[in-house]
Amino acid sequence: MRTGIRRTTAAATAGLLLLTGTLPQAAAQPSSPSAPPPSTASSEPAPPSAPASARPNSVPPDLPEGTQPPADEGKPDVVYKRTDKGCVESDTKSELIEYMPWGQVYLNLDQAHKFATGKGVRIAIIDTGVDPRNPRFTGRVQGAGEYVFGNDNGTDDCDGHGTEVAGVAAAAKTEGDFVGAAPEATILAIRQTSDRYEFPGDANNEKRATAGKVATLAQAIVRAANANAEVINISLTNCGTPKGFSADDRKLQAAIRYAVDVKDSVIVTAAGNLNGQGAGCPVQNHNLDINNVNSISSPAWFADDVLSVASIGRDGEVSDFSVWGPWVSIAAPGEEIISVDPKGTGLTNANVTANGVQDIKGTSFAAPYVSGITALVRQRFPDLTARQVMDRLKATALHPGGVSGKDHKIGYGMVNPVAALTAVLPAESAGFQKAQPKEIATSVTPPPGLDWPPIIVALSGIGTGGALLALTMIVRNALNRRRGSTA
């Protein structure tokens, strides 16, 4: 299998950023696929809302009771035109990739797949489209929506970003050791953005450097939910400084709430990347005051309704490009990513950008790990609601230190697939009542090459109904990368 080192010439700019690794577009780091940012902020007037002083700027306004989700028009909102940027291509001089990605080892996916593989679960990928031709998708990609151009219904991916995201979430194992998090899940492809298309503007709409906007992202979420997607992955972000809440923001909020509470979909979104790593969030939220953040990352900041995913590196530390915030839910590997070659039949671990060949990285790729793991949980526990699944993933994560078991860098910590698939949580049992915490030892076996200390967790009731597994230590382990032969 070959590393489809993609040749991409231009970087994307702006609005709804693809949290890809390196393309200058999506909130990604300099090293990731070319992924166009999907949207631009809405120019529509904001609906009435409470004064900024009435709530922290890190928290969106409440959704008024009775607010309906936006109607899904199922088509682009304007007529986009193709730019002169070429589509991504495979490099014919690629190396063979035969080693297992460190993130796959860290997550112990081989062990997790003994309990579930995602079979029968639908994962919607709202992105730049998903090319179904890679053999690792084995006929599991279904066209589900098109908001950019043409009639391919989401199965044309000129940018390559969506296909790579889908590979991390659900690629099957063929040759070598790489496998997606949910290798038997069905993929619903929805193309909502692309930096290979632009809109010159007209009397009613402003010029757009890329295809996609917040309003069509909201429609795409409704479409995915109505297609019965149990999991919806959004590796896109609209990032900027705190400002007013627009009409399109309200549509997005309503679409998310509809998907979660009416259609029972779990929404997984990238936490966002910093501007220095592409066109991402302008400033890091270094301040500890969660009521006064410097940057807002959407849809991640709708924290009550989505799982927002931060990126960690192989040293177990949060990635330097991963945006912090009180909305961060959980973390997953987001560096040195391996995925399917978006225009070939093998694998890729790098992209060719204006800055040269760079590793694939970004919160864009941490998110699909969590989406795939969410699909495993939904297969194994089909009676759990979307919110119960979200709670289970957070409760069984490898928590950061501290009394709360949560911080604003990695949320509740590193996602823990085996624990999520095997833990018994009192909060999910009928008649659960809070009791005194009891310390227990998990039976999770660390993957080969990882020398984990014993994992000690404590069960304790939170709020009126949830139980959290509070880890007593942070796991920090460097992994030795096993390299394959060259062609």
C-alpha cells in the first residue's frame, strides 16, 4: 500500500475551517490534508438575545423553546464555480506503509474490535465529500448529500480531506496493520465544503473564497440526522473572536439540538486548530477564566450537545495546535495520522503543501477516531440514547489530574475504547442512586509496547444522574514507531 502523498497547490482560507492538518485552510495544522474551510460567517442579522454581559462569552445563548431546525434544501445555496486549483493526487513515488499508527496502538483498537466493529452503525461524514473507490471502504460508502456542486451526492472529493477523515473513522483492514476505528460501519458521505470551488458574489450574497457556510452546515446536520446517522462527524470549525450570535448560528444550534434530542444522533466535532497551523482560531485560550475566552470555536462550543475533540501527540500531551476551551469534551490522537489515500488504493501519511511535504495532523483527525469509537459503543449498547453514549465516553476516558477529572485542554481526557465498551456504569441502570465512591481497578490490558501503570478509577455520582470514572493519574507514554519497508 502506498502513502498517497498528495500534491496540493493552494491552501484554503477562512470561514468554516477544515480542521485538517496542514492545508492552510481548516483549522488545522500546517501538516494535514488539503481541506477547505467550509463556510463563512453569516451576514444575516443576529436574532434578539441577552446582552453579552448576561452570560460568559464562552457559552452560546440558550435555544428558545420551540425553535425548529432549519429546512434542508438539499442543494447548494448559491451557484459555485470551479477554481483553477487542481484536485489532490497520489504520489507515484510513495513508500509502503506497513506499520501500525501510534494512535491505533495507543487506543488499543485491536482489543476494542473484539467487542464491536461498528457493523450496522451509520457514520455521517460532513466534509469535502468521500471518494468511495478506495478498497478499504469495501462498498460501505453511501452518497447522502451535496451542498457544493453537481449530482454526485457527496461522493466526489476533490480536496481529499473528507476521504481521509472517513478512513480514520471507518477504513477496513486489508494489507498492513492500519485499520479505522469502526471498520464495518456504514459511511454516509455529505459534501458541505470545498476550497476548489468559489462564489464570485451577486446582489444578494457576498463573495466566498470557498464553498460552504454555516447555514448549509446546519442543513447538512439535519440531513444526516434524517438519514438515521447514529454518529455525525464534523471535522470543520468556524473560529474567531467572541462576537454576536448570528441567525445562522441559531440555525446551527437548532439543527444540532434536533439531531441529538429528536433523531438520537451523537455529534462529534473537532475542537479547532490555532491560526499558526493554518487558517484556524486567531488566539489560544491561555486564560483560565472560562467566562472570558479569546477565541470561539463552533460548532464545538455547543458543548451541551456535542462531543468536542482535542488532539494529543504520541507523548500523551495536548498538541500545540489544539484549541483550548471549556467546551472541550475529550481527546484523541491527532498527529502523525495514517489514513486512506484519497485518490489511490493504498494509504497516505503526508501531504504536499506550499510548505513542502508535511505529516497529516489536526483536530480534524482526532474527531473521526472518536466518531468511530462512538459507533462501536452504539453497536454494543444499542439501547443507550445519544446523550447516554456521550456520557459513557466521557466517564470512561483517561481523565487528567485534578478534583474534577476535567480541564479546558483535553476535557475529560483521552478516549478509552476498551473501557467504553466494557465498563458497567451505575448511571445507566434503572433506579440508580448516588452512593459513596468506590475505588476499583480496571482490567484493561495495555497494547503491546505501552507500559501503563495500573489504572485506578473511582465511581461517583454527578449531578442528578451521571457517574464519572475519575482516573487518579495521567497516562503519559512515548510510543516507538514501527516503520515499514520502502518500495
